[in-house]
Amino acid sequence: MGIARPLRWHDGRGWLILASGGEPKDMTAIYRAAIEAMSDESPVVYVPTASASPDDGRRRGQSVIKQVEQLGGPVGYVAPIFTRTEATDPKNIRRLTQAGLVYLGGGDVRRLVETLSGTPALDALAAAYEAGAVIIAESETACALGAWGLCVSGETFAGWGWLPQVLICPAFDDTTSVLRDAIRARPECLGLGIPEAVALALGPENQVQTLSASGQQVKVVLGHRFRQ
């Protein structure tokens, strides 16, 4: 892909999969690719921090874990991280550190960023990825991995910067100008517009793959001051 050279991401032996979400059937190819990319049979860990409520997060987590298992993936469990206190719980830290696949469930990405930033849970997530774990960030939670994220509402906010100089726009709609407008406001960035039912997979040694159930592709917009 032409974007492989300017696009940079956090060093690690694992994969980062930015998944824009969709119907369960649309996610099957993404789950299969994630299972194939896993380095061993370490557990799947679902992180429900961004969910609307703990109950919703647990239900969604169990559904995802079941679907991954049905596709041949390893067993999994939900890491109940809903507060900053829970983001320091040794049990949750151990779960994340030992994971082979970590799934950041969709919802309010601001809640995810605010809850995990500066905590042992985020350090454990990074350590798992660096050791070879696959990280799937679903829907707006994909924004957390960029330097900036663009919400469906059109608002931008700061992410963790695992993709430096990148602004991530999930649920991208090519009929609107919101991504280009956001990049005009942040000309030092590269914009990634990820349509529904599409995922961008970033792996070791600069590997880049597009996973699409819809035939759509990732849109790339370069700010005029963007540099490699």
C-alpha cells in the first residue's frame, strides 16, 4: 500500500487492528485475521471501559469472546476495568499482560482514554502488544490509538499517540468533508478515514493490510505540513 512509508506506529511484535465496526457478520473476517496473527494460544481479553454501562460491557464482551472462540480462537474473559482504581487492580494488569489478543470494546472513547491514561493498565496493554499480542480497537475506541481522534460528532480529541501524527476517523463517510476539514485544522497530521465494516491492520516490519467486508477502502488525507 502507498501509505506504508509515511504511516508510523508504536514499535511492537504484535498487530494493531483499527476496526470501524459493523454487524457481527461483517466482523468475521476481522476476527479471523486477528486469530491468524496471534503468536500463541494466550487468552483473549475484552476491555469494556468505553461501554455505556458495566452490564452492557460485560454482555458485549461475552458475545465477542464467544464469536472468536467459535472461529477457532482461544478462550477469553472480560477484564472489568470501568474506573481508574480498576485500572490499577493487579488482577486486571495480569490479565492484560498475559493476553494474546486484547479487544478494546466500542463506546465512549473519551471514557476509555481518561480511565486508562497514566495507569498500569495502559502500561500492561503496551507491554502485551510489544510482546506480540494483537490489539483490536473497535469503532470510536480506534481513535484512542492515534495522536488525535475524530468522533462521529465531528469533535477531535487527543489520543495516546501510538500512531504519531495520525488523526483517526472511524465510521468514515466519503460523502462528507469532515475528515478533510479536521486535517485542515491539523495540517501536521495524516488522516485515516475507516469506513464501516473495514479495518486497517498494522503489523511488525511495517506490514499493512486492509480488511474489508464491504469492498470499501481506507481513505488517507495528508495535511500540508505532514512530514515522515
